Amino acid sequence: LRWSDIPGDRILQFDPATGGTTVHREPVEFTNGRTLDLDGAVIQCSHGRRAVEREVDGVLTTLCDSYRGVRLNSPNDVVVDSRGAIWFTDPPYGIVQAAEGHPGEREYGDHFVFRLGRGETEPVPVVLDVEEPNGLAFSPDESILYVADTSAALRSDGSGNRHVRAYDVIGGRRCKNGRTVISLDPVDGLIDGLRVDTDGRLWCSSATAVLVYSPEGAELLRIPVPEVIANLCFGGDDGTDLYITATTSLYRIATVVMDAARRVSAP
């Protein structure tokens, strides 16, 4: 399992076979979210280089760092669809927070969710109505794209968004019919990262717990965590181990499916 220590400017990795944690690489120009492409290579977001990159055996290739001739903001999180297209969010956090990147300007003047087709170099905006897009994930059949909006993150006046929007994916290329499916109470902080399980439930980070929702946004479960959660993912031999990255720690919990209502629980 690999994850980013953004302020520490390094990538850490955990080996469940040994229980050991090591540094994969440092410095890394403030990498954030990552996933695998169809060939098994790592696709990652770089705040510092304002780019989406591909890593194979420690060798980096820049896939995309601009839109219409100007630099991206700071790509944050990323997913790859079954066609090999890369979808990524581009909020401002790496250019407005010194601990997460380098000071810079919003050169295209907004914060979009982009799609980069396989083999392409120019990204196409697919979601334009999320104020500051952060985590993202597809439904199991890729018919819906979920996008977290964390525009409340850096505001002290209580304004901004702390919700998740859902979009119908049309032809694997366009997003339409945006609607808000999850809205967090301020006490729960923000949904930074999220994942979708094989039954379509959304597993979301927050300040207080892993929050699990139905595809329609009904809360099903809370797994309390004693630190603010940044992101999460599934792993293990059968994909049912939930890994959670929090303020100072990595957590792991086994998950199971229980009862006829298909509610989820954690032993």
C-alpha cells in the first residue's frame, strides 16, 4: 500500500506481509492521490509540478500539466476508467498552501474535474460546477461519477461546501445531471477522499469517522477513527481490508457484508 505524506514531501509504503513501513521515494514534489492504470502502472497527482504523472519502477513521465496552454492548479485525486481514461480533480490547495506545494496563480481561473483520454495530452473539463473538487470515484458500472467538494476547507467564516455531488456519465466521456447526494454537518468536517464498493456504497473520509452511504446518500454506518481522515482504499487478498490514512497514522480494518438489507459492518 502506498500513500502520500504531503507536508513531508514523501511517499510511504506499507507491506502487510511484514507489517513494515518504509519510504518509497523522497522528495516527490508534494504528490497527492494515486491509482493504477490498466497496465498496472501508478498514476499520481503532483501538487508541486502541477501535473498528472505516470510512475514505473521509480521513473516518472508527465502525462498532463496544462489546459489550453496554461498550467493546471494542483491535481489532487485521480481515477482510471475501464477504457484507460484518466479522470482527475484540480483544486487550488497546492498553490495556496505552502506545506502542500508552491505558491502560484490559478492560471485558467477555475477548478475543474478533467478527463484525459488514453494516449492524449490535452485534458477536457467534464465537471465545471463543483467549487473545489477533491476526491472522486465511479459507481461499479461507471455510470455515475461522484465528486467531493471541499471548498469550506480553508474558510474560517463557515462558508463553502462540504458535500458530494453525483453525475451521470454519458458515453464514457461527458457528465450531466449533477446533484448533491451527501451533505456533511460541520462537526464531521469534510469528505476528502472516497471509494465505492462492489455494491455501490460510498465509503467517505471525514473529521470523525469513515462514513458509509447508500448510492442515494442514506447514511448506513460510521466507523469512528481518533484522528482526522484524509483518504481510504480497499486492499488485502480479497479486497475487503479497509486502509485509512489519517493525521499521523495508517489504520486497517476488516470489513464484511451482513444481513438481508446488505448493510455493512466492521468487526
